Amino acid sequence: MDTDRINLHLVSDATGETLNSIARATTVQFEHAQIMHHRWSLIRTRFQLHRVLEGIEAEPGPVLSTLVDRALRAELETTCGRLNVQVVNVLDPVMNVLQACIGTQAAARPGRQYVLNADYFSRIDAMHYVLAHDDGQAQPGLAEADVVLVGVSRSSKTPTCFYLANRGIKAANVPLVPNLTEPLGLSDVKCPVIGLTLAPEALIDIRRHRLRLIGGGGQTGPMRQDSSEYVDEDAVKAELLWARRFCNARGWPTIDVTRRSIEETAATVLQLIEAWHDRQAKAAQSGPVHQSGA
């Protein structure tokens, strides 16, 4: 058996997002292994499960499962036992802890985290907000933002905002452009303002890639520079230094996104939002507080 190549089956009764996250977090620790992912999502009937079992039998390998239906789980475990394939029900440890603390059994109903409730519609509303307030658009609406991200062109403001929207956060983003007047609307926001920055070399690489995609014709947003200036090392360094000083002068925290994924940047943004609200609450207890900025 080639231990450097395995089949990993992810069996879920919902979208499979939980298992995908677990698989990503764990398999990256095995750099030299070739792990083939077999994703089986929305498995809620015996007929659907039988397709999964046929797939496991055809390409045996460990199984990660989030099935909550007891009958389906039992059949999956029985078949895996017969095939001498290990199966891990990844939700069990947490479920067992919660059941012991709460004193009742969990409701074995799949997909309950995806019901169309207030949280769901909050995420949809946040997504519409990001679309309407991307790249400095609809500035009067900044007053409704939960957070405003600022930074130079190509500093990952937009993808970070969309990731935050999936968490129900109304995130607007505003470009910082040297030698232009201060962006409108930022002085009146009642939410944290956070700057995104990155190393000059990384920004130049990103911008060069962008220019190749659009045919070298320069930038299409508020920054309308000659393409050579857009990726010139000295110009980029000066632009980033100006943007950092701009944020520092206003007390806005900045996040260096050079070696951060969008998920890591968003996690830091959420921490800064929470810290901002904590400061606001403490200040409100001791007297009036200025609301804008970070």
C-alpha cells in the first residue's frame, strides 16, 4: 500500500463546509502525502448514502463524517467496519460535551445551521452592502457600516470585505490615494476604520499581475495612474509610507496583509472591531466619547 497516497472521504448531510475546513487545516501538515479528497455532501437518505458506500468501497480510505441521522451513521460505520476503513464522526466530541453540560440529547436534524433565520438574512444584507460600498462607492452610506477598511489600490480590501459579509459584517472599503483630498464620509463614521498595508515587493507583484489581466492599461478605479508609476518601486514605497502615516495620524490601526490569507486578515479585523466596541463601552460609562475612527 502506498502510504504517501490516500483517499480521504468527507461525508456530510449539509454543505460539507465544516469537513472541508477540517480537511484543509489537517492535510496541509502532511506536505509529502498525496491526499485525494472525495466530497459527499447533502447525504440525507439511504439511497444517497449507498452511492457514498459504493465510492468508499471502490477507493477505500479514512472517512470523516458529520452525519447526525443515527440510522445513516450506523450504516456508514457498519460498512466501514466491514471494509476495515476508519471512520471519524468529527462532531461527536463537542456534542458529547454540550449534552453533558446541558443535560439533554442533541436534536439529530441535519443542516440546522443553514436555516433561513435572522442571521441568514443579516449575511445577505451585509453582502448587498459590500457590493454597494466597494471602492469608495455610496459614501453617504458609510454611516451604516460596521467597519470601514482603507488602503492603497490592491491591498485586498474588497475580498476581505466579502469574507466579512459572510459573517454578517457590513464592511465598506475606501481607497487611499496620495495627493488627493481626504476621502469623503470617513470623518462622520461611527465604526472602526482599519488600514490594510503590505510590503512594497508584494504589492508590485500583485499590481503587475493586475496590469497583465487588463492589458497594461492602468487602473480603473479612483487611482488613475500611468502604469509605470503604478508599479514603480520608489513610487510604491512612497505611496505605502504616505498611507501608513495617513492612518497613524488619525489613530487608525493597520494590518500588514503581506503573509496573511484573507481568512487571517478578516479574523484580525474582527478582533479589532471587538476591541473598538469594548473601548466605546468603557468610555460611555465614564463620559462622552468621540465616535469616529478606531
